[in-house]
Amino acid sequence: MKRNLSHLEPFSVGSHTVSSQKCPLFLPDIGTFFNQDISLAISMIDTLKRAGIKIIKGEILHTTGICLPGDHAEKYLSSDRETIISENYLKLIQRKIISLNDYSKIFDYCHKQKMEIVVSVYDNEGAFFAKEHGAVALKVSSSNITHNPLISTIATLNLPMIIDTGHSTIAEAVRAVGWCRASGENRIIVQHSPPAPPSRVEEHNLNLMLNIGSSCNTFYGLSDHHSGSEMLIAASALGAAVIEKGVYPRGLKNEQDLNHALCIDNVETAYKAVQTAHFALGSGNDRDLTNKPKYISRMCLVAKRDLLSNDTLSLDNVTFAFPPLGIGCEYWPEVVGKKIIKPVNKGSVVSWQDINI
């Protein structure tokens, strides 16, 4: 069940207001999929703008110093959805590293397109760069939820924070949020991050998203790692404040995170689906039927046979039919056993003036 977030103070992530009443912030993440091709990044930004996206997600990976050399491997599912690819972790990081100067070009292009940026950062330099270049929020990746120095630094930059809780416990998430608050930042969204394919759908455990938010007393969201778009809709219905989904350019093959990402050509459809799911939730207020015409498909009392004066109303002599022209069925407990005071022909509506009340 969707958790009530009305006690939380709304805040802004750029042009988007995070609130219990607002549509989720949909964040298409291009960060890992253009690798070092800046022109491809620009092209992806153009496509997202045409899809109506106003805030995009990326990352600041600018130095190999964040990864030690060695034989550590990252394993991920190939495009055939059967083969597991094992890639040296340092080499994986190296092929995604771009200079801060190139990141400046991406930020500048977004600003020219009147688009805003949320980025994951992995070191203080990247965080300071993102702040200086107009990022509207900073994300702590799942790999850094235990990184006290980085979290504490980010929390001093006066920007909203997203904390990814993948591979962590609720206690670790609560601790990370505590570090943020201790450093002065309370505009926080905790993000549930389920395991990627080939994990089973049962492992998504979307209710954990609500429990993390409740335990941290923050807005909550989803970093979607499902191969389809169903979890986007489910998360929206469960009250997610932010929904992040990796997006990749058409034709990309055998890339990390590809099997739980969305082809960029399908972003507009997914974005509209998230909005539709949210708007369908409504306010939860009771229906106001004031001045509404009677609902034609409700039933009323009808004489099953000719009713004579002094006959007693019962299921033996009364039936029910559409529309509610006479005594409505909801009044049966009040009229059963009452006497007929004037004859009612078989098949005719039984009205209040026909009975002794």
C-alpha cells in the first residue's frame, strides 16, 4: 500500500517539486551508455528533449583513481540474455571515464536546451564540479552508501540528494540519511534498487521501497532494474517520488546495465505511462454525488404479482429491476413487512405512496 507522505515537507529538484501530491520525477539515465562518445551524449539529450523530458540523469566519472588495479570483474548479462559477460572492473571504469572538460560540454549543452541535470558523483572533485556547473541534485550511488566522507561532503553543498540503497540493508540506509542530516541536508530521497537481470521478478520486492522510506522518514523512489517497463508503473502507483531508468541508444549491444535499460526511442511512451499511473491514483477523497443524476443501473422495488391493499411486502411478492424509479433497494430493510395501502399492478414500480410507512 502506498505510504502517506503528507507529513514530509515538499522541496524542489530544479523545476520539479517533490511532494506527496506530485507526479514522480522521471529520470532517464544516459550516464553509462554513451561511454566516451560526447556526440552520442548530445544526440541522446536531443532525443530526450523531443520526448518531453526536462531533467536528465548522468554521472561524473572523471578519474580512474576511484578503482584499484587487479583481477576484480564485473559480470553482466549479454544482449542475448543468456551469456554472462565478465569484464575487468578497472577496464570497465576506464572506458567510461571522460574529462571534466568534456562533462562541461554536456552540462553546457543541457543548459542551452533548457534541460536540467541530476548526476551520480564518486568523489569530492566530481561533486564540486557538478555543483559549480548547475546540477539540480546529486546522487549517492549504491556503491557509495557506506562512503561517509563523500556523503557528508555532498550534504554540505546545499543540493537535494538521492541515496541509492541497492545491495544495502535498511539500517545502512538509515545511517546514510543520518550522515546527510548531521551535515545539514534534509532534502533527501532514498531509492530502492532491486537486482538486475537475470534476477527473478520476485526479487524486486517493491514493498521494500516503502519500508526504506518509512524507516528513513524520507520520500522514496525506484532505480528500475527490470527488463520491462512494468515496475515503472508499479512504483508510481506505490507513491515513488523519483523513478530512474537507464536509457540506451538504438543498436547498442553487450553493454553493462543494458538488459534492464530502456531504448531511448521508447522513453516518451514510458514517461507518459508513469504520468498516467500517477494521475489515476487521484486524491482518495470520497465521491461527491451532490446534484448528480440517479445512477441508472441501480434497482428499485417492482411488484412480482398484483399487490392488493393490506398485502405485506416480502420477497414472495416483490422483485427488483433497473432503473431506480420508485423505492430503491437500499431501503428494503425499512419497507419489508410493511402493508400496501393501494393496489400495485404486476410489473409496476412500488413507490413510497403505495405503502404504509
